[in-house]
Amino acid sequence: MSEGTLYDKVWDRHKVTELPNGQDQLFIGLHLVHEVTSPQAFGMLRERDLDVAYPDQTFATTDHIVPTEADKRERPFADEQAEEMLSALERNTSESGITFFGFDSGKQGITHVVAPELGLSQPGMTVACGDSHTATHGAFGSIGVGIGTSQIRDVLATGCIAADKQNVRRIEVEGELGEGVYAKDVIMKVIKDLGVDGGVGHVYEYGGPAIEALDMEGRLAVCNMSIEGGARAGYVNPDETTYEYLEGREYVPEGEEFAELKEYWESIRSDDDAEYDDVVTIDGSELEPVVTWGTTPGQGIGISEPIPEPESLPADKQDTAERAQEHMRVAPGDTMAGYEIDVAFLGSCTNARLPDLRRPPV
């Protein structure tokens, strides 16, 4: 097993005990909830007459069911199910004393955008949310994991989850990214090379010159898609880029307390002689923009590379590839650079922060 990595240090600091089934009881430092996966968990607490153990460490926002047009946000929502979910979240957070970022707060938004922008996500934390892309928060040097409804119940009731420690794979991205190549291209390359299930049983530690040169928005994008590669979580060691982003955020302490926190944050970085279970090296200087020719992140390709023949792929991927190419109306041997864009969707929890959306075209 790994030793001396940020993952090992954070895990050890949050491990409460080893459970009879061999799993570890892990304390969760930041718990994020939204309207989709939390109602049943609160209901389970009521059935057992339990209170929320640490309401000050849980934060909620309404995320997935919010109408995109401002004039349709009047209550009650036209969609009855959406209105029911939002009403339940409002009631549950009010009764439990949990901070809720609703429409009137000016802080409502995508869960994994809101928490970083407010400074809730900080190095050395364990972060849990009923959403697979909780890996996003690893950009700060924390361990973010997506959890199911029963685990949301556990965090609400005890502040802890039962978890299995993972192996640590170091993804070393060397060199300097070229013009028009960004963080999304890096993680798409990782998934292309290792596969959508290549990270099963692992967390990914991203490092190397190309990763260190990324701004926080780029690191958030890379860590967010760790789950698409099968990894339980992904993270980047905290550095000055991290600290500059955090300083002055609403939930980040100031002055001497911030300086003390920086010392702690530095201490949980992976040691120079840390041992990893696996190391994968990628030459970032050779990367070009990466897009998918198919319907999954595992079907990524550089825009100048030929689309593969399904028969050239492993046997268990050929049928999926053939159907994906038919659906996307692309032909083997062509390059994606030759296809026009018919429809573009702007907005996601991967890279839809303002700096991403404002980035000028190349």
C-alpha cells in the first residue's frame, strides 16, 4: 500500500476506528447536500428519532432541478416533482439547523462550484456528498467522495461513513501544455489511456509540471472527472496557487489563523519520498485538444487522430464502439477536426466556472 501520500495522511487524520467488517470509520469534515439524494436520508433519521450530529459541518444548496430561465423560478415550480424536492430540502435544513443556500441567498448554484467559491473546500479535508463528482474538491488537496443515500444518513447521524481505503496511483503530467490544450484535455487523455474502469480500487494523485501550472479552475476540472476514469477520488497537492485562491473567501479564516492553516496544509502534502501503488506518466507537451468520437469519456481522441475501426479495439468494446459511431454519425479513419459542431451545451459541474466560460477561443 501507499505510504506518505496526502491521501494516507488525510485518511489517518480522519480515521476513527476499524470496524468489525474490516472497513474504517472515517470522519467527514465537510458534508454537502442537495435536493435529489437527501430527502430519503432525512426521512431515515426521523424514523429512528435521530438528530443531525454536526449541522455546522453540513451545507445545502438546490442544484439539479432549478429552472434555467429566471421567470420560471417563481414558487411553486410548474414541475410538481421539482417543487416537492425543493420544499423537502427547505424543511429538512430548517428543522436541522443546516445552512441552506437558497435562491434568496445569492449563493445558490451547482454544489461543486458553490463550495469552492465560498472557501468551504479546503486542503486536508474529507468531503462527502450524494453526488459522484464530489471528487472535484480534491483540487484543494482534500479527499472528496460521492456517497449514496444510506451513507448520507450515516453522515447526518454520526458525522462518519464506513469506507475501504484505496490504492494511490500517481498521474505525472510532464512538460508544458500547448496552445489550445487545457485541463479537460489532460483528464480526457488520462481516461483514454487508462480506461473508464482503470481507476477502480484507486484514488488518483495528479502532479507534475503541467498540473502544477494549472489554475484552480483547471485543477477542479481534472479532479471532477476522476470518477469517469473509475477512481474513487482524485486530488492535487496544495500549493501557493491553492492558497491564493482560498485567501479572502467567505468561509476561510483570516490573518494569523490563515497563516497557521497554511502550515498545516503544507504538512499534509505528499512527501518527496512518498510510495505509490502505481505511477503513470503522460507527456503534456504532446497533447492536443481531445474530444470523444463516441458516447463515453473512454472514447476520447486527439482531434487530428483517426477515429478507430471498432475491430481494432478489445473484443468487449467493439459492439459499443460500433453503436456509438453509428449514433454519432462518424466514420472510422476520419478525424474529429473534420466534423462541424451542430449543438453546443454550455454549463456543467466539470468546467463551467466563469473563467472557463469566458476563456477566449483559440
